Amino acid sequence: MTGAGLSEIGQIALPVADVGRAVAFYRDVLGVPLLFEAPPGLAFFDCAGIRLMLSGNEVAAEPRGGSVIYFRVPDIEAAHARLASEGVVFIDLPHLIAKLPDHELWMCFLRDTEGNMLALMEERGKGAR
């Protein structure tokens, strides 16, 4: 046997110190659909079929910043401008990461209200814009 055959991610857990503040950021600023909240201190979002769980429980005491969540956007400059107008502070501007045979990969990075690293990414087709 060459492995467990894992491939599909069903849920990602992200530790947060303040669930209410984090819910407001993900729902109201980033526009991620809130599925539901559950006690004690959990909030679940729908990221195009992958569930994102914000956890203010015992996990919140763990160090943050070890993982990065990349949100795919169709137009990184427009998404960056919209979020910046909402007060999101970015670490950098949208920039080219790599030129691949069929597309260019563009990214920019930000932190959520809890210090977790997030990124916007656009896979821009050759000749676009």
C-alpha cells in the first residue's frame, strides 16, 4: 500500500483569540459565507465547499502563523482595492509570483484580526489584462 489515499480537504481549523471579532472580519470584511456558530467558541464558514472552522477553544492558545490560507480571486487588484477600502492592512501589494506555461500566479498577503496569515491569489491566464 502506498498511502491512505487522502486528497480532499473537508475542514480547516484556524485558532483565534476573539471569535466575535474574527467572525466579523471573515463574514463582513472578507465576505466569506458564515454557515453557523456553535458553543463553545466555534464558527464555521463555507469556502467554496471547504469548511473553515474558527476556534476560540483550547486550540486558540496554540501559536499562530504556521499555516497560510490562500483565497482564490478572479481579479487580485480589484479584491485588494476592495479589502483595503474596508481597512484591511496588507503586508504587500499584488505581485507576480511565477510565470507558468499556461498562466501567471499573482499573490498578496495580509493578516486577519487574530494574527493568522492569509493570501489572495489569482491564476491569470496568458494574455489576460
